[in-house]
Amino acid sequence: MSSTLTPVSQDPVSAERSVRTRKPSFAAWIGYAGIAAVLLLFIFGSPYFLTASNILTILTQASVFGIAGVGLAIVIIAGGDDVLNGGIDLSTGAVAGLSGTVTALAAASGTPGFLAVLYGVLVATAIGIINGISVTLGLRPLLATLATMGVAASLELVFSQNLKIAVTGGFFEAARSSVFLGLPLAAWLMVLVGAVGWWVYSKTSWGVNSYAVGQNPTAARVAGLDPRKYRLVSYVLSSALAGIAGTLLVARLSAAVPGIGTQILLDIILVAYMSMIFSRRRLVSVVGTILAAIFVAALDNGLTLLGVASQWVGAAKGLLILLVLASVTLRGRNNR
Amino acid sequence: MTTGSNELLNMRGINKSFGTVSVLEKVELKLRAGEVLGLVGENGAGKSTLIKILTGLYTLDSGEIELAGKVVSIRRPADAEALGIEVIHQDRHLAGRLTVAEQLYLGTSKSAGLWRNERKVQAAARADILRTTGQELDAAAFVDELSVAQQQLIQIARAVLAEPKVLILDEPTAPLANEEVEQLFGTVRHLRDQGVGIIFISHYLQELQSITDRITVLRNGKNVGDASFAAGDSIEDVIGLMLGNQVNEFSHQRTQASTNTGDPVLELAELSVHGKLNGINLTVAPGEIVAVTGLLGSGIEVLADAVTGNLAHTGSALLHGKAVTSAAGFVSRSGAYVPSNRHHDGIFLRNTVRENIAAASLHKLGRHLGLLDPRKEREVSKELVQRLDIRPANVEAIASGLSGGNQQKSVLARWLAKGSDVLVLDQPTSGVDVGSRAHIYAQISQLAQDGAAALVVSVDLEEVVGLADRVLVLYRGRIIAELPAGQASTEKILQLASSGQAAQNPLEEVNA
């Protein structure tokens, strides 16, 4: 029978069976061009922008949402970047605020600085464990973390009685002002978190597996991986890193300011998602998050230096999110 | 069938049901080491379920699996893998943004480590793929940049690298071109000679003829016998086993549309969907029921979506002489679409039956200024619930509580309420009980007699034969035959659909 094969069996699929050439599309460059244009505007608009001390200020500012952003990036890596059903941790900002409040309260009641920080981070981690368990039980991340966000924000107000808690003492003073090899401590911490995060999520099997779990849980299960493990850990890490970021914020401001957590949430989400434009895979990445954090800090800083009223900063960031999403989306469409 | 001493796998008395629907009943499957066993059956015969049980994606209700003489328990994919059972799934489960190398070694010891050297891993992956499949693949490419056939290579290489005892290939050749099929067969024979037991599932009987030693046939979730091409059985014998003695459930006895009923209202011209459909031409006239059938993988899955504007296509689909470019455009020119995945695309599960029925005709059933008129909706719904025998006969019942058949009848009722005169029905009775089927068939026939045009896309051969005035057979993305109702039989259609040609004189029936 096979000798009488008619031309009918011509396979319609065979026309497209070569690897498509991989070149960066036009849309890919829109994002980079936007970033470059903004930076050039600042450099030429303000002589102060590119000075060493201003750059250190930018890095210090970037460290808070850079570190918390890496945590969120890890959640998105292991949960997938679908905004509605994928990995997301809305509690991250509130957890940072709660951690800061706990730390400041402990320090104010005489606990040594290092221990106070540890308490803050432990409280944060506890919330991360709740998030992780909720999500692995099948609750939607968006709603589960919205719930814990409410809890954390409320606890912060209860503990602080809605008052600013000043921290004094050598430990926080040193954390704020000590400089090592030309970089402030906060910037070093961000570099450390970025480096370790990059190593784990780009260089180890844990990282590859996390990306696989995030993109296609079924494929991961078929390959013998358990998605729940990677997701649980991602939420714990996210909260722990948010906790560290919260204590850094306290050190920088010399006080725990109630409600600050919800203010930094948008920046954290922005930098985590913006990391996509620095990624060859069009995926969220650790290093991309650090770069995005530095860029967003520079944006805040540059707009202020140019004398743009602070009311406009939110609008500028909003437009930036749209630009990033458009760039990534268009790039994705071209590649598909 | 001999039970050799080197029996590798023995599945005994396997039962599985989903809810009240029994999918497998006392199914037996035996596989020897160094044997290629074909597993065949019509769509829905239970092949995939059986394989999912063997690979740990489903758990069996009762029955026993014996591997190399020992009874084993398979509850998760990892269990199957640990036992040396590897599967190449029909749905390719791949993570799109991993590189080929990462996907190939995902979850294996080769991907473990605290410092992956990407270049080294990619070189190893390239070599492994070349060794196991004989083909070159860029290991640094992302999985979603590859063609379907190339993605298949990753899965084959991955399965072979695991050095399995049992290798299952579920419709492995559907996305492959002829020379790639030959490559795959080479790999399969090589593994067989090394003593691997291979289960090969395919609709393409010709392929099975050249690769299998033995064939196990399932029908409606039961064993109906084994066959062997080597022992002299023919493709016709296997088809006979697959179809068995058909029970005719087409009691409505439709009078065939005798006279030609005028100009076509639905016309497809060179309709193509990239990689799936290739130059489909067909017309449907008022009063006519045209069925398109084919095996899964032939492009049949996407045809209805393409026709109704739900899927991008080239070529044209004309409804009442105007091109269909969007789903909304299709519906606004009195087209009706009953999609195959009714949970996903058809029914509003949390709404009532009345709301579901009225959904497409709110304008017609409503008052001025877009206000709703529940009273009128209820009247219309009540009448349709009676006419289609939707149960429970309560128009305010929530749709999710209805059985699959009644849900499907509700979707059909939606279009009856609107008075659409061109119907596109995709697998109208998949997962629908026999009683509801008869109602759905009767309604489709009634509509056609009243002058509507119906295009039925279905893989259910009895349905196609019993319902249609003309049957078109799809094979690998093309229409290869058109059979008028009098000449269409399930045997003939299956023959055409599974081999691309009829038993004799293949071109005689093609009078398109």
C-alpha cells in the first residue's frame, strides 16, 4: 500500500520547519531607546546628575525596591508572568513596612540593633510562609497576597499606633553612613542580593527548574518536578527580602514611617516587571530587576533635579510602565 | 497472541470512569520486551486514558499493572519515570522560553549542579539529540522558536536518553513530514532491537502496518481484539475491529435534501491556517447539512474556529457573500457557532439557562433603549427548553448544574432563539449522552428542512454518516474526498481519513 502513496500526504507543516532567525526586533529597541533618551535628558539637563555623590544617592535609593523587587521577581519566575493567574506578591510593600516598624519598636525598647533587624525580618518571613502555603494550596496569588497585604498593613498601624517611630543608636547610624570601597552599605547589600539571586536563578538547576515551573507547570510535572516546592520557597524569599528592604528604609530615614509600605509597592512591581526588557528571554530576571531599580531611582532623582514638580513623578512612572509593557508585548508578538 | 516468557508489561482488568461516565472497562494490555505494539481505536475509544494511567497522569479505579513480573503502583508521573516508563505525549508539554538544552535535561541529573556551564550543556544536548534522533538542532534556541517537528525531536531525545524499558509514543507522527517519520521509525526499530517494549499509538494505520509487530484494538473503552499485520491481517480487518457492529441511533430518519436549494450561503475558498489547514474549498447551501470529518491532528480541530472568525486564516470564508473577519461579524450576519469546547467557549456556566438562551438575542427579546425583558426571554426559553427537552425543565436553573448534553442543547437553543440561518457546529455531541444526541440531531435536521445551512465538523463517524447530505474528508490539512450521503459509510470514511486514500480506485469518489 505504501507504494501507491498519493501526493495527498504532503504535509502542510513542512513549509515552516527551520529555526526562525533571531534578531532583535524594532520594538525591542523602543524600550532601550526610551531609557537612553531619559538618561541623556538628565545628563544634559542637570550638571549635578552625573556627579559621584548623586550616583551614590541613586544607588542608595534603588537598594530598597531593588532588594524587594528581586524577591518579587523570584515569585514571578516560579509562578509565571501572567498578571492575573501567575506569580504575584502584593504584600511585599506592606511586609517591608511591617518589618521596619517591628525593627524600630524593638530598637526603641533597647534591643541591640542587629537583633532588632532580625526580629523584623523574621516577622516578614512568617507572612511569606503564609503566602507560600496559601498559594500551594491553590489560592490565587493575587487575592491571597492582597489579603496578607491588608493584614500586614493593619498590623503595622497597630504596632506603631500610626506614629512615626524614630530609631537612634550606633547600629542604624552606621548602617546609614558607612561606606565600603566607595559604596554605601545599602548599595553593597543590593549588589550582594543581586549576585546571589543571579547565581541561584541563572546558574543552578534550581533556577532552570523555577523558570520551567513558572512557564508551564504541566511540562515541569511531566519532567518530574514539583511546582509547589519552587513556589512556596519563592514567596518565603520574597517576604524575607521585603523584610530586609524594610529595615534598610528605617535606617535611611532614621525612623519607621507608618504607611510607607503601600507607597513603595508600585515601585517594587514596576522594577520586577521592567526587568523583562533587559532579558533575552523576555522573562523577569534578577539582574534585570536590579538594573530596573537603578533606572527608576535615577528617574525619580533626575525629575527632581530638573525641577519637575513631584506631582508629575507618578505620571512619568505610569507612562514608563506602559512603554515597557508595550515594548515587551510587541517583541513577543513579533517572535511568535 | 502468545504469552512469551519475556513479558514486560501486563495491564489487567483496568477500569476507569470520570464521574458517571465509564471510560475504560476491564481493559487488558500486554507488551513484550523488544516488541512494537500498536494501540488503536476510534477517537474516544480510551487509548489516551489508558496511557495516562500507565504514565501516572491519571490513577486507575481498579485493575493491576505488572511490570517485569512485579505488580507496581503508579500514582504520579515520577513513579512511572522511576519504573522506566517513558512517554512522548501527544500534547507537547514544553516550557517555551527555556533553551532546547534546558528543556532536554529538565529535571534530570544532567541539569543538576550549582554552576551550569551553558555552553558545555548545549554542546552535550546537541550531541545527544544527534545521537538519539539523527538530526541537528540548535541547542541554544528557545523552545517556542522551533517548529512542531523540532519540538518533537526534543521529546524523543529526552525519552530515549532516559533508557526506558517501556516507551510510549502517543500520535508521534501527526506533526511530522514523511522523511521525519522514517527517521522516527529508524529510532523506534533501533530501540526495539535493544529490547525496549514500545507502545505506538496512531490513527495512521499504514504507519502501523510498517512498524508494529502486533496491534491491540479498543472500542468504547473495551478490548475488542488483537491483530497482527505480520500474521496476515489487513487494514480492513483492523478497521472492522475498530468499528464493530454499529448501532444506529439516527431514529429521526431525516429526508435527504433532494432538490438543490439554490445559491450557497457559506463558501470557503482556499481557506488555510498556517501549519494546520491547507486550501480548504467547500460550500453549504440553504437546507443542506455538510459534514467535514478527519482524524484528530488532520486540522479538523481548527476548522470551525477558522470559518467563524475566531482564528486567523488566509483565503476566505464568505457568509451570505461577505467575508468573515471576526467572530462578531459572523454572528451579526445570522451565523451561529456551537464550539467544541462548550465549557470553555460555549456556555456561561454560572448563568441560568434562560440567560444562556437569550444571550445572543438580547436586542430582539429586549425593550427599547437596551432594557431587558425577562418575561419575553422566559417565554422564548420555555418554548425552546420544551422543544429540545432540556432537563431539568426549569429556565432559571444554573447552567453548571446541567449535564453535558443539556448544556449543549442550551447552546444550540441560543442560536435557535436568534433565528440564525447558517450554523457551524464543532463536535456537537462530544461528551453528550445518547438521548441528548438524538434531540440535537433532530433539531439540526429540522433546521435544515426549514431552510438553514449547517456545517458540522466532527470526528464522530457515525454522526457524520447519519446526519450529513455530503461528507468531506480531511487528511493532513486538505480535503481529499467528498462523499454524497448515499456513498458515505463509516468504513469508507475511516479508510480515507487514516490512509489518505480509499481501498480501491481512490479518485472515483472525489467528485468535488
